[in-house]
Amino acid sequence: MPSPEPAPAPVPALSADRRRAAYAAELARGTGRFHEPRRADCPWCGSVRLRTRLRTADLRQHKPGTFVVDECRDCAHLFQNPRLTAEGRAFYAQGLPAVPPPAARTAAPARRQRTGGHEPEAAAASSLPAAAPASHRRHRAAARAMLAHRPEPESWLDVGTGRGHFPRAARTVFPYTSFDGLDTTSAVQRARAAGHVEEAHIGALTDPDVLARLRGRYDVVSMFHHLERVPDPRAELRAALQVLRPGGHLMIDVFDPRCAFGVLLGRWWAPHGQPGHLHLTPRANLRAELEDQGCDVLSVGSAGVHTPYDLAAAAALALGSLVPEPDAPWRPAPPTGLRRGLRTAVTRAGAPIVATAGALDHALAPLAGRTRFANTYRVVARRGPA
């Protein structure tokens, strides 16, 4: 089984010149070593009927390299091909030479006493920026969607939680629920320090040590745009079901590879997410896999989960590609004054374009969320009896 996505190694506090030299030494070895051999069959269904959906560069950080997304003609699964290795994923996540991920570890304070809900968070104790209001509303809506299936879960694990913005919002809907977070990076420890989660687990859900600690502990497991980033989505689903109690619920949000925006915008469609996204799984495939693993699939749909940002993100990516970030340490030389001025001019000129695209995204959102233009779908499933 492929190794799980590693936690990026911390970047040392180096001077700009030393960081540039470190990247130069790393890139002198080439980027081909960051890719596994190209595969000739679909990782989901095994079909050899593949076609190339897109070929693109790193449109966000503009690090060197080319990435290909293939589509299976039989099951419509999208996948990065050739796929990045663990070293490659670490390099493109943070950039400096990768090191093996630290052993999965846990920072777990004692559970709070249930005396009328969680204690109020102390704002001064939090070092995390507040989630954007729109994101906070989406997180609350996702939590409320579970009410129809599990009105009062005792324990909830958010996988890929990052800084814990979802648990922070969800506890306003479920004040008596204990929220824990799992992530491959130390951001989850900051979420715990801020009071957003009660237990902070560092590692991959498929790590044997993590599974041994978390097996059968949770009433709900959530994965929001997490399956796109893991090397083996099926293994991730199996692991999620193992940490659920019998009858527990799994909530998954996934970018929809059949979204019409993906076809129209091509490489500029942000959910293609190269080089970070390894898989985009169609809803029919995910539903069938959960049923095969013994789940009752309670709901599958896009209503209320579409995120209105496709056009604005495409505009921002396209403008950014005109004059990429000039002071990135992976570029061979510092930027000239002319290049800095050019980037500033393009950014200022492009701001109204991005703003207009964003307004159009929001105007179209009520329609897009109910059509093939919905960029995300949600699955809620219940684990069967043990």
C-alpha cells in the first residue's frame, strides 16, 4: 500500500540567500524523482481506458514541475498520473528537502467535565486567526446537516482538521459533543491550544498506531476535502470506518470531478488542485465503495455544499500565472525592481476582474448548487453493525 501523505518538514529559519541556495541544490537533482512510474490503468476500477484530462504546472506556488491528470473512461475517476511520491508531496507542500514524517503522536488533555456544555473559549489564548465568516457559516451548515442523522453525538473526529476551524464552528451546533482533530501537520496542536479540539492527533488515519489508539471511539467522523489528497482513498475509508463505533456516521465532502466548471475552465479550475490533489472521485464510485464496505448510504448530493468561488479562483490563478510570485526562493535569482513593479501593476489591474468574477460566482450559486455546476458533493453514511 502506498505510504500516507507525509507531514511537511518544518522549514528552518534561513536567510533568503540560504533558502535560495537550498532550493537550487534540491532542484539541481531534477523533479522527475518526485513522481512514481506512470500507471496504465485506473487506480479505482482497473480499466486501461484512460485519457488525459489536463496537463498543468503548479499554479499556486509556481514551483518547477509538470503534472498530469488522467480520467478513466469507464468510471470517470480523475487521478494524478504519474503520482507524486511521498518525497514529492512533501516538497510541493512546503518545498525544502523532505524528511520522513515523524511517528504519529498524540497530545491529549483530559476530557472536560460535562457540566452544561464546553467552557467558553478564551480569545486571548488563541494564536489562530478567526475563520472567514463565509467559511464559518459553511462549517456550521455542515454540522447542522448531521442533526437529521445523529442529533447528539458524544464524540466526533474531524480528519484533516488543520487548525480546527470546522470543530470550532460545529461545537456551536453540538455544544455537548467532544470534538477531536487529526492531521498530518502540527497545525492540529495549535487547534488544541486554541480550544477548538479536545484531543490533537498527528499522523495519517491509515497509520497502524493511529488506528490502534482511535479504533471504535467515535460516533461521527468527518472528512472535508480530505480524500482528494490521500494516496489511497479506499484505505482511508476503511480506516475511517474502523474508528467509528457500530452505527456511527461518516460525513464526507469531495470536489465533484463531473462539475461542468471543471470542463469549461480546464487547468484554471481550482479543485483540480495540482499538485496537491491526487484523486477526484465521482459520487457514484464513492457511494458504491461505501456500500461494498458495509455502510448504509443515507444521503448523496450537492444541495447546500457548493462553494461559490470557481470563476474568481480561475481569474486569480490566471492573473498569477502572468507574473508569478517574483521573490520565491525556488527561483534562481531575486526579482528586479522592474519585475516587482510589473507584478504590482498586474495585481492592481486584475483586482476588479477577480472581484467581478466573485460577484458572478455568488449570483450563480443558487442555480449552480442544484445543477452540474456544483463543485462539491456530500455523502453521509452509517456504519453497519460490527
